[in-house]
Amino acid sequence: MSEKLSITLPAEMVAAIKESVDSGRYSSTSEVLREAMRAWMRDEEEHAERLAALRARIKRSLDDPKPTVPLDDAFVRVRAHADRLLRSR
């Protein structure tokens, strides 16, 4: 089912849409906006997946029975790792 919407866009967005249609890349402004919505929906889905993966990693970390690393040691390890990465580039 489709529904007609009325939206207000800034002039530069309208110009970009019209340019895409005028160039022949898209056949209509609706097609441009549908493609933009598909891209936005993909981005939202990927964001949700990344967030779920981060939450799972945090949960695994919190559930890990190994002893924790003192904060000062953790910073030393992170700095050393960052230094190694920078030197390798």
C-alpha cells in the first residue's frame, strides 16, 4: 500500500533531487526519495546490528569469569596498542 506524503525540504536538497532527475539518473522525484529512504532504512538496520553486537560484546565481557584488569593497567595496554598501530603505519 502506498501513501502520499507532503514534505518540506531545504532548497539545496530540492536542487539535488531535480538535478538527479534532469540528468536521467532517476525517472522521478519519487524514485529519488524512495531510493533515499531505502538507503536510510539500510543505515538504520546496520546501526541496530552494530548496537546489538556491541551490547553482546559488553554482556560477554561482564559475564567473563576472568579477573578484571585495573584501570591504570588497561590504559597502559591501550596506549601501547595505539602506539604499535601508529608505528606500523
